[in-house]
Amino acid sequence: MEQAQHMMLGTLQKRIRELKLDKKIIIHCKIGIRSAIGASILQANDILNVANMTGGYSAWKADTSHRPDLVKH
């Protein structure tokens, strides 16, 4: 994915300062569970411009006609 920045869930809390907060942050993982947790971590740190990619990377890759819906948390 273009412009994707890889951060493992276990290091997200420590790496929040590395995020570009001037743009919408779309969190994704393979199927969407870890990314939902990641979105919650960011929101708990007052970062509200966050969306979890429903279905994760697997759904995005499988669906070539359009991107999966993005769900705000």
C-alpha cells in the first residue's frame, strides 16, 4: 500500500510521535482485529482522525473493484 507506515501493535504506544497527524490515519492489519485495537490506542491518546480498515488487508487485496468501507471508531 502506498504511503503505508508499518508499526507493530506492541510498539504503537511508544511510536505515536512518528505518526503524521495532519492526515487521516487508516489502520490496517491482515483481517482487522489488531487494527481495531490500534485505532482504540490512538483514540485513547486523543488522536481522533483514525479509521480502521474493515476486513483488513486481506479484504482490500481480494476486492479489486473498490476499497473496503472504512469505519470510524
